[in-house]
Amino acid sequence: MTIDEVKKRFHEIGIIPVVAIDDAKDAEPLGRALMQGGLPAAEVTFRTAAAEETIRTMAQKFPDMLVGAGTVLTTEQADRAIAAGAKFIVSPGLNPEVVQYVQSKGVPMTPGIATASEVEQAISLGLDFVKFFPAEAMGGLKTIKALAGPYNHMVFMPTGGVNTANVEEYLKSDLIVCCGGTWMVKKDLINGGKFDEIEKICADAAAVVRKVRG
Ligand code: 3PG
């Protein structure tokens, strides 16, 4: 997929679950819960050893799901994510080496930024879409609006501290492609096998997207 195709899907889905899975056996039931809950996407973070296998399983079992990798800090992790079937790569910060490497592989990359200088670095790498991380700690939508003043072609994926209380406000802004977050896929729910509950929280989140964006 091209970056524009991924961006379009991100916008349609609206909320991208940030998934940290400890045991890859949970990948299939979790993927099913996300699909049935109406959030057919996952940013599977490389913070856990099961990330690669989780991406592979979700990509194989759910071909319509937009499965990508998060917390990709090295080119080696990028290689593993892409080989496993990741359709996009996300990082919490902006490492030009990793961004250029992923771009050279023809895979969409969305690095994290939090300052004007980092936005300019993103622009110099040919990007117009970045993650804003950690969103709430860095001032939330107010900061995004301020950053978008001088860089008015940039759009954002806020992640970090986004939850049911503030997601609607983010989604209402034209500057927001989608929000990322863990609130619908909490570790205790995954580890406890509570996939019905995950599906319900996803359905509630998807309803907010529909309410705001129609
Ligand atoms: C991330 O991994 O991108 C964030 O840590 C997710 O943040 P949240 O847990 O506050 O949603």
C-alpha cells in the first residue's frame, strides 16, 4: 500500500489500537475482536518479543485488516516487521536513518514528532503525516493546532494519553487523520482472554468515529 492509501484507511477507521501482546497465541482472537468491533487495524508494538509473530498471524488470518508495526526503533526491527507483513511502520520519535530505510523499502512510515524542529525534519524527509507523541503530555490538540500554523499541510496521528474522554475532540479536528491508543486493548484484558470485552470497547470507540465523521 502507498502512504496515501494507508492514510485513507487510517482516516476511515479513525482509531488505531496500539497493541502490545505478550503471547502470540492471542493474536488471532485479538484480531477477530478488533475486526468484529469495527476497528480493523493494529499498530503492533515491538516492545514485546511476540510482535513479529503477532503481525504475521494477524496479516495472514485477516487480510482485510490494516496491520502495522509500532515502536520500530532500528532498521533490523523494520526488516522483521516488513517480512512479517506489516503494511505500515510507526515509531515514537523521528530517526532519519530508520525513516529513510523504510521509505527505501516502499513501505509507509509514520514517525513521531513533538516539536517544530521535528516537524521540519519530517518535511525534509518528504512526509506530510506524522504521529504526535506523547500527545496529551505534549499539550494535546492545542499544541497540534499551534504546530499546524506554520506547517499547514501537515496532518497528525495523536497517540499517548488518548482515551474515551478526549478522543472525540481530536477526531473533530481536520488536522487529525486518526488517533492511536491502548485503551481498548489493555494488557489485562488480552492476558485474561477477555476478547468479548475488547470487542465491546472497540465497538464503542468505532461508534465515536461514526458520530464525528459520519
Ligand atoms: C504508544 O505506544 O504509542 C503509546 O504509548 C500509547 O499510549 P496510551 O497507552 O496512552 O494509549
